[in-house]
Amino acid sequence: MLKQMIRKVLLRVRGELDIEHLKEQGLKLGRGCNILSGVIIDPSHVWHVEIGDEVTLAPRVHILAHDASMKSHLGHTKIGKVSIGNRVFVGAGSIILPGVRIGDNSVIGAGSVVTKNIPPNVVAAGNPARVLFPLEEYLSRHREHMKTSPCFGEEYTARGKVSQKMKDEMNEKMGAGTGFII
């Protein structure tokens, strides 16, 4: 009992979710998901949220299955199912509102507010989020960019224990531009 309480406090202090608790409450979570720090999945209506396989939720993503904005005026709270398909990437700081479905293989840009359904295989961004282009066009642009940009291996990440020398090398090679981690 004490161990569980300490674990919950540590998760909260670190800004991490207690995924097992959310699943016990009804969250449907697929396999191979990557949920980063500061993500909020509506704890008061988590059973309305379904997340597919191999989904990445970047830091500070908020998924809301209820909207209490009219509660004080109408006495009711709006609720809606949220469904995120397979192999979806949701960028940092994005907000997904109740009643939204995001199709398979889509990318949601950082800081987006998703107010309506997003079809599969697209890139969407903005406030409100709108479809910008097909996923294949986005990937094609980046494939071309990778041909002329510096690429770095896994050892150049925090997980790979990147050294200061390697950090300096990365910054030098990228200059004012960008690079890629393989």
C-alpha cells in the first residue's frame, strides 16, 4: 500500500501518467505507444479515450473527452469519444478536444488544437488544426532534405549518452539549419 502511494507521488512529481490506473478506469491503449512527459489524458472521462498501436504523444499533449465550458450556464457538461488511430504522432503541446477522431498514419503538428476529425495519412496543424498535405508529400520532402542535411546515429541522443564533444560536433555540422537522428 505504501509502495503504491509513493509510486503515485513520484509519477505526479515527474509529470508522468499512471497508465495502469488509467487503463483500469477504461482507457483503451494499443501496443507500442510512446507517451512522453506532461501528457494529460482526461482522468475524469478516460473511458471515452481510445489510442491505437504505435502512437506517440509528445510532451504536454492534452486529450480531453469532456468540455465543462457550458456547465455553469446550461447545467450540463459536453462529453465525446476521442479516437486516435494507429501510427499517429501528436506534436508537443497539442490539445485534442472531445468527439474527435484522428485517422491512422497521421501527424499532428506541435501546438495544434484538434477540434474536428482528421483523416488518415495526412499532416495537420494549427489552431484549429487543418489538413496541410498528404503524409507521403511530407515524408518525400524530408527524404530530400535528409540527402543534404547532417544525419546522426542513436549515440548522439541522451539515451545514447552523447558527450559534450559530440554535442558540439552536431551544432557545428547543423550550423543555423537542421539535421536528423537515425
